[in-house]
Amino acid sequence: MMKHTEALDILRAQGFAVGTPDVHTGRVRVWLHDSDEAVDVDAGRELHELAEGKLTFSDIRSRREDEAVVLPD
């Protein structure tokens, strides 16, 4: 299995701007090509699958929407 740094390097080689993993959230921000839009990616399996092309940004966005919690008034 690849290391996090290797996955980050692969994404950078693909032309993505990649932030530094946040130790508090366990996520790293990846900016989309030619866009101001970014996606927060879990710095584990999700990051590795994204770098390997097994996961897309759309997949990650869908996961985040499913994780959204709406609190009652």
C-alpha cells in the first residue's frame, strides 16, 4: 500500500493543487483543475483511491452530501 505522501505526490503530478493534511480532521484539501473549487479528502483510503483513479471527486462529493447532518430547529 502506498504512503500518504506518495498519494499526494501522484495528485500533484496530475496537476492538482494539494494542501497539507489537517491533523485534527484527518482530511486534505484538493483543488480541482482550472477552478476555485476544492474537495476535502480523507487522508486514508479515500486519498489513496483518488490517486489510483478508483474514486472520483464526484464520488467524494456524494459521500459528503450523505454525511451532512441537519439539526432540527
